[in-house]
Amino acid sequence: MLKAVYPGSFDPVTYGHLDIIERTCKIADEVIVGVLNNKGKMPLFSVEERVKMLEEATRELPKVKIIPFEGLLVEFVKELNANMVIRGLRAITDFEYELQMSQTNHKLEPGIETMFLTTSLEYSYLSSTIVKEVAAFGGDISQFVPEVVINRMKEKMPQTEA
Ligand code: COD
């Protein structure tokens, strides 16, 4: 049985993330989306809000569970008895960080492998940071994120358009 963990900040979840989640569902039996509760960083959305948005956005995907985590990713993966970490790769700029992260995780816990899914062409430019920037200047974000995120963005940034 393949139990995969897809970890991230998801601040907020975008169609790029959802594409990776949907594709992971085709290869794994269970998909845990791990939402980092990083107390050192100041995300736009609280971990509870990020979990809620992900839960709504993945409602139709029965294999998916959304779970927040703190601390080391490998500890979270071990606690869940999972055997694979999934990461998305957009451009070459992602590669260095992703390689370093997967090698560190492998050193910390050799039993845990990381599998990379390359981004779908239509989402290769997309990131949570870009979405927040467009929303901050009143741009239309409806092609980047699901409706649940647009609604939450409007609460945080009243200038958000959709
Ligand atoms: N298309 C495809 N994939 C995408 C897209 C897109 N448009 N946008 C993002 N992704 C991928 C990212 O490449 C990433 O793989 C994933 O989706 C999540 O992205 P983010 O930006 O929400 O999440 P990150 O990269 O900030 O997550 C980092 C972690 C939380 C996983 C990391 O910091 C972590 O594991 N922290 C815990 C502490 C730890 O264990 N550190 C040691 C490891 S070195």
C-alpha cells in the first residue's frame, strides 16, 4: 500500500497544488496533505484557515486527508507510517532547493523516499506568492485558485477581484 505525504505551506492552495494532489491520487492509495505550521514565519493564512481551504478544495477526492504538522517533515511522515514524500517541480529554480531538501530528508531517514511530479504546463508559472501579489493589487485571481480561496482572500484583502 502506498501512503504518500504531500507537504507544503499552501498559503494559500492554488490550482498548481491541486493538480499535484489529483495526480498523486492516481498513483497512491492514501494521500496525506501535510500543512506546515511554521511558528517562525508569518503566513497570510493561519494553519487552521489553510487546512479548511484545502479540505474544501479536495472534498471530491476520497483518498485525501489534510493534516497540519510542526517540526521535522521526516518525523511527521514516520508518525503516519507513510512511505513516500511527494513534491512538485516547476522550473529549474525549484530544483536546487528540492534536491537539497530531499537529500537532507533521506539522510535523516533513509527509509523515506521523495518522488517529484513535474508541474502541468498550464500551472508552471503559478505559486502562492504570485496569487497574493496579484490579489494585493486588485487583480483577478479566479484562474489561479478555487472559489473557496477567492472568498477567504476577499476577507483578508478586500481589494481582491474574481
Ligand atoms: N505546480 C506544481 N507544483 C507546485 C506548484 C505548481 N504551480 N506550486 C507549488 N508546487 C509545489 C512546490 O514545488 C512544493 O513541492 C509543493 O507544491 C508545496 O509548495 P509550497 O510552496 O506550498 O510549500 P513549501 O515549498 O513552502 O514547503 C516546504 C516544507 C513545508 C515542505 C518544508 O519547509 C518542510 O518540510 N518543513 C519542515 C521542516 C523540515 O523538515 N525541514 C528539513 C527539510 S530540509
